[in-house]
Amino acid sequence: MANYLIIGASSGIGKKITELLSESGNAVYGTYNKNETRSDNPLIQFNHLNVLDETITLNFLPEKIDGIVYCPGSINLRPFERIKSADFINDYNLQVVGAIKVIQSVISKLKSSENAAILFFSTVAVQTGLPYHSQVSATKGAIEGLTKALAAEYAPKIRVNCIAPSLTDTPLAALLLNSDQKKEINAQRHPLKRIGTTEDIANMAAFLVSEKASWITGQIMHVDGGISTLKV
């Protein structure tokens, strides 16, 4: 049995990852921020955490952590000229600085594992280039850089990877998928002609933090219905 920390485990992709890892008999320590979350599953423990706090406390964790998955994110799509510098800073604090604080807080617990892994999330927009995605791409581009830097620094002890999804049906993307017409239009943009599901992303995440991926590090894994590489 492995011990996993899932930051942002109360909904969307984080929730599905939590479920998958616990189904395999692992202990999962999930965090929530705004909405209090509980589980009847004895393998899942939820704790409150706001990654934007100046200092964070993770004293609910055991001495050994085998994997961290950092899920908090935002999807703010606006014309570049209408974005304030504070908007970029807010996203950076949530998605990059928050991740840094979490990892620095538990790095000693990761080093106690024989198969430690860190997993981040980016977006297909970083390497593809999409209009109105400057706020998202700037922050997630930093995450991709952090992924490779940490993978190099902590090899061979800790593996670090990143998943770059395309549009996925989650509460975070609700405004982009709040009608059948929007869902169909977005589905048709992908070579596989559908929107991603939380399970699509969670399956890759569970693999990357497991021993099955023990020879994979420093990678940006595109789980995106083919949109980043195919034109059909």
C-alpha cells in the first residue's frame, strides 16, 4: 500500500484520481478548500488546505509519502488586453507558488519512499498556442518548466511528470460546456471527436505516480484527444 497526497481532491480530476488510487488499496490524503469534504472510505482522509495561505500545515500526513498530485487550477480565457497584471499573479500564486509550498513542505516525506513521484497539470495550450489563453498558458508554461527542473534535480530518487490535457468535462470547465451545442462544437475540434473525461485524465495520473511508471520522469504527457499533434 502506498500513501498519496492529492491537493484539490474534492472535485473534478482530483476527485477521480483519489477514487482510483483508493480502489487499488492505497491510502489517500486529499485536501479541499472551499467545500468541506468527507469520505466513508477508510482509505481516504480529507483535510482542509488553502494553498494561498502564507504558510501551510500538512501535519496530518504520515512520515512517508509515495506521491503528490497537485490539482488546483483555473481557466480564465480573455483577450490579452483586458487582463490585469494582478490576474496573472493570482493564477501564478495558485498554480505555481502553491505547488512549490506543498512540495517544499513534504519533500523529506517523499525522500523516505522507494518510489516517490510528483505530478503536475498543464494544458495543451502551452505547446499548441490558442487565442485568449495567455493567462492560462503563461502559468502552465511555468509548471512545465518546474516539472523538468525538479525532475533533473531530484533524479533518481523522485520522479516528476506533468499531464497536459485538452478541454475536460469538469466543474472548472463548466462555463465552456454548459450547453449541448458547446459540448458538440468542442468535441468536433478534437480528432477523437469527444471531450475528455475525468477518468481519461485520472487513469494517466494513477499510472504516472505508480511503480508501473518507474522509468518515466521529466515528461509532459499529452492526454488531449489528439488535438496537439493531429489535423483531421
